[in-house]
Amino acid sequence: MSIRRRQTKAGVRYDVQWRLPDRSKRKKTFSSERAAKQFERGGRTELETVYQSWIASRPDLSAKVRRGYEDNWRLRIQPRFGN
């Protein structure tokens, strides 16, 4: 990902540009550099980190449901998307 600053009639804008696995480009525009940096950083967060944070935030899940989520993660999602 990269952030590019540009001037418009409405003021300064920040473009975040990245490539998809098929090598096509995507771009999203923000009015503040802070928002652009947050978006850029979010794209670099590993899915496993997000999952672990989410499962830890759900103490309300029963043992059976939690085990089902963990099994689905371990067997189906992590091997392909975990890293």
C-alpha cells in the first residue's frame, strides 16, 4: 500500500493505493492523513490477530459454540487465510 498526497479545489486529499492478488489496482481517498494511515495499517493486520481478539471479546459464548468456532477456524479458515 502507498499513500499519496494531492491538492484539489476542496483542499488536500490523501489517496491510499494497493494491489489485489490478481495485480489489479484499487484506490481509496481520504480527507485527512490520519484516516489514510489508519486505513493503510488496517490492511496489514493479520486475520489470525483479528480472530483471536474477537473470540477473546466473546465471554458470552457457550462452550459448545466456542468449540465450534475454534474448530471451524482451525480446520477451514486458518490454513488458507490465517496468515
